Amino acid sequence: MWNEHEVQLFLKASQDSRYSIVIHMVLVTGMRQGELLGLPWKDVDLEKGHLTISQTLSHDGKTFLLGGKTKSSLRKVLLPASTIAMLKKHRAVVLKEKLSQGEEYQDNDLLMCMPSGIPINPANIRRSLNVLIKKAAVSKIRFYDLRHTHATLLLAKGVNVKVISERLGHSNIKITLDTILTHMYCQRCQKMRLTK
């Protein structure tokens, strides 16, 4: 997982990437990859500043699944003002791509999609993440660790674990605590090895 400094370094280095918005969204919402890649614009309320998770994209990036991983996965997630502004700009880009593609555009109403409107292949995001990690010169992490980074940073800011658990769509706070504490323990062990 990254600390706040690494997050800022990464966001700065990745700002020109097509996938920067995807990574930014995971870091500020803690959404699962499938939840984000399957998120339709109709479930994003930029005026009220939240999104609703009601469907996911399968791991292979080919099938939309109604509902979430668990019952608690179906949830509203509040968005910071800076993310709302970013999404408004992103929406303009998506609409421009839709117009330029004309009838070839496959309108799935996706927040995150390729210029043709098709879902983003999750493998492309993972490859892009690895390239951007090298560019930013930050610790190598997996895409899923972005979600855990979000949770850990919230905990460090004093956010209640119950709130974090609900935000992540966990079925109970034990899952959240186990996830965060395991990652924190692994980070400490790694730091101890590096200082020996």
C-alpha cells in the first residue's frame, strides 16, 4: 500500500494517462475494479456528490452483472469536490469521443470506457498501472492494493472503521480491520527487513 506522499507522486506522474481517472477513482472511493469499470453514468449524481454501486463488470471485462459482490456491496459512495470537478471534465471527454465515433460508438453509458464506448479490459489497467508506477518511482503494488490504500489512509485520518467498512462495501467491520491490519503488519515487516 502507499502512503499519502506516494499517492500524490503517483497521481502527478499519471495525470496524462488515459487510465489516470480510473486509478484516481479507486484511490478516493475504495471501489472494487469491477464496480468502477461497470459503473454507468446514470448511477453518478454530480450535483449531489455521490455515486451508487448497482452493477459490476466481470473479471474478463465482457459481462455486466447486476448487483454487487455481496448485499453490502450495493451502496452509495460520497465523492470529494475535486473528484466531482474531475468527473465533469471526464464526462466532456467521453461525450466528445462518442460524437467522433458516430454510429460505431457502443453506448453502454459507462463512466470508464474506451473511446469506442466498450468496457475497459481490466488487464489493460493492470499493465498501465505497472508502467505508471515505474514513471512515478513509487512502491510496486497491485491494482487491488489501491483499494486498501484508500482504507488505510482513511483510518490514518481518524475515520471510524464502521464508516470505512460501509464505504468499501464490506459485510462487516472484521473484514475491514483484518484487511487493514494485515497490510499494515506486512508493511512494517518489510521496513524492518530493509533496515537490517
